[in-house]
Amino acid sequence: MTEVALRSVGKLLRRVREANAAIAVDTRVDWPRDLADPEGGTMLCHDEGARTVGDLRGQLRPVPSGHTELPGVIEQTTAACRTLVADRVADGEPTYVPSHAEHGGWRRWDRIQEWLTANREAFSTALQD
């Protein structure tokens, strides 16, 4: 990924965070936990793929304006998604099993995590601009 593209992603993430922060979420609702932040929160995420694989929503915490924290939260979210996929694949869900295999399996997940870790500093820098 080029520096320009990485900065663009960082700016987009900042805009998404600001937009999400403006939406009130009832924290008393028992939201699904599959994609939820383990620390809970006052923001709601929704997986656009949910139209085909079920309702995947979860509560998220707003990331403080400390730019150094967001890349770590992205890594944590990626790990939560990996767990979700692992559970679905282990259960033999027909939507997940072939998709997981066709898109590179666990090697792909490992590459994603390695890339995120390797680019953590660049993300933090891009978010400060």
C-alpha cells in the first residue's frame, strides 16, 4: 500500500469514527457479542455481509482521540473477526467454510495480522495528519 493510500485510509477511519460517535446506542439492549468489542461501548457496528450470513452487530467503544490507540483497536477487531470465522468454520456453516478456503484460509488471516502489525506506526502517523 502506498503512503498516499495509507493516509487516505487513516482519514477515512477518522471520518467513520466521528460519524459513529454521533449515533446514540441504547447500551441496555442485549446486542449480539460475535463482533462486539470485549470492553463494550456506546457505538454500534454492523457487518454489511450480514444480509447473507445473519445479523452480525455488536457494541463498540469509541476510540479516544489518542491516535496511537486506533491501530491496536483495529488489530483487536481483526482478531475478533478471526474468532468469529473460526467458530463458523468449526460449526461447518455453509457460507463460511468455502469462503474461508477460497480466500486463503488461516494463512490469509496471518498475513493480515502481520501487515497490520508492520504498519501500525504508519497508521498512527496518517491519523495525526
